[in-house]
Amino acid sequence: MALEEQIMAEMKDAMKSKNEAALRSLRAIKAEIIKAKTDPGAGGAVDEATEQKFLQKMMKQRRDSLEIFEKQGREDLAVKEREEMAVIEKFLPKQMSETEIKEAVSKIIADTGATSAADMGKVMGAASKLLAGKADGKTISTIVKELLG
């Protein structure tokens, strides 16, 4: 089932059960789908890679907002971000654990022959392609720095 169809079905369920958090999140995803479909060159269709990209972007935005709200002590807003993240996460592929990311990055470092922090760009490029959609870029970066530093 296409993402748009899944979102519509989930929206109906959320409306019936009066689940405001889910409905708010699903409407945001639907808005992104519509935006992606109307982009020049999209031709009115959105492929799975584009869907994954904007879902990842939405998760990152909410993670960043959550971090800010927690620093400012705004638990009321932080709760909303966590609720939305939980709904968006259902449509993303399973995220890799930190151990799995370390193993993958270690293999990339060995394959590219990277030895110091100067090679970080080379490793990050390969890691970003290999782990796209499966791991957060910030986490990948932190692990690459740790292993090269």
C-alpha cells in the first residue's frame, strides 16, 4: 500500500477514535506528500525514496524541537513533539542501533582506508549513502568522529 493510502486510512481511524496527536501528525505527513507531489518535476507522483527523505526530515525537525523544548523546560510542547515522533516513526524503516552503526562505520573506515579525522568527509559520504533512512546523520557523524579521532 502506498504511503498516501496508509496515511488516509490512519487519518480515518484517528478521527474515529478522536486521537488528536495522531491526527495532527498524519495531517503534517499528508501536507508533505501534497507538497512533494506539486514540486516541479515530480509529475504528480512521489517515489518511495522521496517519501523516506521527507519523513526523515520531519523526524529531525521534531528531534531538534524536542531538544529545545526540553532545555527550556517546556514539557507541554515536548510531549506534543514526542507524540508526533511516535506516529512518524511508524512509517520509517527500523532504525539501526548504535552498535550496528558502529560496525557499519568501522567496515567503511576499513574499506576506504581512512586513518584520521582528515578523512571524515570520505567516510561520511560513504556512510550516508549506505545508512540512508536507517540511521540519523547526527548519530553517524558522532560515531565517525569517535572512531577516527
